[in-house]
Amino acid sequence: MNNLHIIHADMDAFFAEVERIDNPKLEGKAVIIGGVGLGDRGVVSTASYEARKYGVHSAMPIAAAKKLCPDGIYLPARHKRYSQMSAEIFDILTKYTPLIEKISIDEAFLDIKGCERLYGKPLQIAEKIKKEVYSQTGLKISIGLSVNKFLAKLASDFDKPDGLTVVSDGDIKTFLKDLRIDSIWGVGSKFKKSLNEIGINYVKDIWPYSLTELENLFGKSGVKLYYLSRGIDERKVEVRNEIKSVSHEETFFDNVSDYSEIMAYLFKLSEKVSFRLRENNFYGKIIFVKIRYDNFSTVSRQMSFKRSFNSTDEIYKFSKKLIDDNNLVDKEIRLLGVGVSGLVDENKRQLNLFENNKKNNEKRDLDKIVDDLKRKYGFNSISKARKLFIKDKK
Amino acid sequence: MKFKVNQKDLYNGLNIVRQAVATSKTLPILTGVHIKAVSNNGLILKATDLELGIEYRIMADIEKEGSIVLPASQLLNIVRELPDEEIYFNLNKDKWQAEIKCLSSLFKINGYDPDEFPNLPEVNKNAEFNFPAVKLKNMIEKVIISTSSDETQPVLTGALFVIKPEEVRMISTNTYRLSYIEADMKTNIDKNVEVILPGSTLQELNSLLKEEGSAEIVIDENYVKFKFNGIVFISRLIEGEFPNYELVIPDEFNSEFYADLSRLYKAVKRASLIARLDANIIKLKAVNNMLEIDSIEGSSGYAHEEVKIEMNGNEQNINIDAGYLLDVLKVLDEEEVKFEMIGPLNPLVIKSEQDKFIYLIMPVRSQS
């Protein structure tokens, strides 16, 4: 019995394609999208297929990309615009099935079981989605259609861009056999190396090993490898629509080592995080900070509270405490991030005996007024003087 | 130093002072017990982690006076395993080593120079009064439950101790619930005193206090001293400002009801078996002399309980953390509990009339 019901939908070079749609002159050009206005210090977030021919890929430092592809068109990311496009695309996907697991802004799993009566056979659904996305947005999407998430994801990647690959029960062996071992989910560079050492280079090389042998060799990862190499994956498509955390981070134009300036950035980020929490009526219980140093080493620290919070002051105070207690600013910093998780809906919140005092009410009112002003006149229209420690970088 | 002491007496004494022995090895000598042999006075055992200090005297035959600091856990382990007989101690002062003999057993334990061991702080007599041990223990048990474990607000990890000329109070809160208890007591102090006792101090004190006798209490700005059953117990106080508890204790209510303590406890406990799989939130509905307890709809299932109550006033609904209710039901000693309510967003008030005890639980907002 053929059980094709999982679709992996993945936009092709999403950010670069959105830019191309907004500016047709970019058609056929090597377009590279980096961070917002960061010059050479950011990393590539998306490269168009033309740029990929030069060896440019995402997560590569912009400076390195410029060496490989000096004539490319380098554009800052416009996340608002991409989110807007993404929402349009997800609106289309939602028409076909409610069972959608959003992986990122441009990628999702769909479970289309039971949708055949409405929209036709699985392959027809996949074709309809591709067509509709293209006709409504002008963007191309690659689709993998298979019996589980693992195979669907491999399939969508198989014939990019604008691909549509179907892997049905009968094709699994043929499809998997010559794939490189690191195309299996969970096989990173380290695991790959130890597999290569015992002569496993392709998926088919795993097949002679028994479950027990793989378990003895690699433990839990070995068990996973055994099943995935045979195309067995029991993970379900999980609908996730709730927000799990709210965070903001910023890569600096120049590395920062001045404590006051770092705290000023921290305040700015705290403002952003708390603003968004309040916009969504959320309180958080866990605060986390992330710091990337000049040498690209990254640390993050977190702290949980029994009480929930969302005021700018508290988020700044707690994140500052995390940084101070762990002594995190002892060298030059290139990226700073702050976030809050453990979110609680305002409407389900544990109330506090002492929050209704004058001081707290004043603070809450102040946050509210500042939020209103920010909404009306722009985010930077009002802030605490602390933010003045951020040095002007033209 | 040379003395003999009964195994049981020594073991008992070490068990009392061990509560103040430092657990961290930052200052190694503080992981030891200071032992001082005084002619005609027995052995004085002393331990401190600089937050808490305990001194306790036991009977012993002193042949030669002197003192030493010995590693507490090592000594305690040895004494525990020795038979119920006389133990002979002898000090080799050159090496700060103690020789311990009991029947055919012989141990040599390396210790520390006793002069390096810190003295327990002197407590000035800003306020001094006597308090029946049974009352003190009861107050501590009622406030311990509401202390906070959040180290970012140190003040809330302890309990406020208020001493007035004719009344003593203890209050603790983690801001979501609050315990308040008072006792009539002629303290003979002339000015009100308010200090914050650390939560850990309350725990240790509770385990050492017996139901009989009385405790002598001395308080100054930084320390509190309790003397009872031959134990001297000194603790540092927590600095800071305790929240204004008087403002949050409601002085009115719209409905009140009485419930049988053990029935209610069992019902809440059962409902919590399901509720705790999610956030441990239960919904209480008091109407027509019946208290309905429901687990809040979550992914894990559903529970419903009913308990008969005697009620005055209109229907009441409130969502609360089941754990907060169970905690208080466990420490109450009456057969009947009294509840007072204003509304779904005001604290649920539990009162014990014989004790002058008030317990508040702040609700969780309902989803509607």
C-alpha cells in the first residue's frame, strides 16, 4: 500500500528571490543577502542560485563571499518584507491541510492525509501547491512528497530549485542507496568521520550492519542511523503555532569592549524584547543572554524565575545580572542577544500579592506610555538615557 | 587535652552542632567541629558556617583542659560506629592530631589549630525575651511553607520576625502566597523590633526545637540568638526591606465557608494527581454548601472532586496552584478549616482561629 502523505515544502533561495520579485533588474544576477547594513562583518543569510555557482553559501562571512564573488549584488536583509511574503505562502499551504509544522520562515512539513477527497491525489496536491505559490507570489518552491518526514525532506532537496520529487514505498531503497551518509538527519561532521573510518560512505554501506552492531558502535545515534538508513521515521508532523520565546540579537558594526556601551546595547535589546512581549500579552519566566566574541566563540547563559515578568526594567536587570555574574564581558564582543522564554499568557498568569503597589503600577504605566509613543513615532523616538552610551557609527 | 566521654552523649552532641558545619570547603577549618574541654564543665562543641553558629555542651570527665578542631563528618562517622562505651580522647598538640580510643578501637584524626576557628558573634541585647518552645515551633512550621526559594530576592527567602511589647508575629511570602501568624506574648521590650530570619535558620531551628521548655531569644541588628535545651543557636539576619504584608491581607470578604480538613486535603490531593501533570492549577467553586474541585483542562486528563462545606455568601470561583493549598492543609492542626473569599482575582484566605494564623493564596487568572 502506498502511503504518500507527508510533504516537505521549501522555498528556493527565499530572501534572494523576494528581492528579485521586488526588483526585476536582479533577474539572473548573483544576489547575496546579508545582515542589516553590516558591511563586511555579517554573514550570508541567502545566496541566489547564480551566486551559489561561485561557491557562496549561507552562514559564510560576507567578507569571504566578496572574495569568491566580487561582482555579486550585496543587499541588506529586509526581514519585515520576507515575513510578509512568508505569511502569504503559509496562507496558501493552510488551505490544503491544517496539519502544518512550520520549521522556519521558508520551510514546512505538511501532513495531507485525508485531504485527497478535496484536492485530489497526493501528487496532484503537491503540483497544485507549487502552481498556486508561483502564480500568487512569483516564487518557486521545491516539494518533496513521501511516506515520512525524513524522506520528504530529502526529496525536496533532491531536485532543487523548483523541484518536485516523490519517494514512494517502492522507491525508498533506490532513492537512498547512493546518497552520501551526511545527508542523513543527525550525521554531522564528527559522526561522518567516524563512519567513514569504518568504510561507511554511502547510505547503502549501513545496510549490512545489524541494529545491535550499530547500537554497540554508536549508541543511540547508531539506532537512529539504522532506522533512517532504511527510510523508517516515525516522527509526526507537529502543529506548532504558539510562540516559545521572544529574543533579539545584534551584531555590532565594530567589536565592542566598553562596558557602558555593551550595557547600552543590552538595554536597547531589552526594550525590544519587552516591547514584543507586551504586544503579545506575554510574561516570561526564563531570561537568556547570548554573546559572541571576536574569535567567534559563543556563550549563552540563562536563569529561571518562579515569577513571571515583562517589564523593560526587569529584563534589563536580569540580563545584566547574567552577564555580570558570569563575567561575560572580559573581551571584545561582536554579537549580543537577549531573550525571554517560559512564556505565560497574561490571561492565565499566576497573580502576585504585591504587584498592585504604587511603584509597580507606575512602572507598568510608564512602559505602556513608552510603548504607545514607540508605536506612534517609531521605536527610537523615546528611550532611557542609558542608550546614549551607544556610540554613533555614521 | 585529655578526656573521656560516653559514646551516646558525644554522638548526640555532634548531631546537634553538625547543622551549622560548613558544607563548602572554601574555608576548610569550618568543615570541622571545635571541641573544648573545660574542667568541671564538660565538653563544649561548636560549629559555624559564618551564617549560622551552634554551641552545645555535653558531660565528660576532663583530665586535662584544651581544645582542637576535628573534621566533622569524619568524627561523626567514627563515633556513630563505636559501641555504647566510654571514648578516650588524647591530643597531640604538635600535630593537632587527636587519638581516639574505645575498647579495642584506636583512631588518629588530623585536625586544625583551634585558635584559627572563628568565635561565634556576640549578640547585643537590643531585644531579649523568653518564648515557649512549643509556640515558637508552631509559628516556624506555619511560615516555613511560604518562604521563597528565589535567591534573587533574598528578603523573601526568610521570614519577618516582629516583636512588640505584648505580641510576636512571623510573616513569610513568596509573593504568590503568604503566611501570617501571631501570638500573644509579654516580651517586656519597649520598642517594636522587626528582623528577617533566614529560611535555612528556620529549618534547622525547627528540627532542634523540642515541644517542651522555653527559648531565650536575643536580637540585635545583625544577629539573633536562641538558647534552649543547652543549645546556643546564633544566626545572621537577612538585610533588606520586607514587603508591606499588612496592606495585602484583606480585612473584608464576600463569602466564607468551613470545610473538614482531612476530607478537603484528600480531595485536593487526588485532584492534584491529574492537575500536577500540567501546571498543577485547580479550579475551586463554592456554591450551595458544596466545594467543587476541578483540575484545569490540560493535555493530561481531568479530575473532579466534591467536598461538603458550610457556606455564607454568594457563589465563588477561583483558580489556584494546588500545591499552595496542600502545603497549608498539611500544617494545620484543626479539624475544620475556614476560607474567606472576595472574588476570582483576590486572594483566597485561609484562617485558623485558635492560632491567629492567616494564609493567603493569590489566584491564577482563568482563561476566559
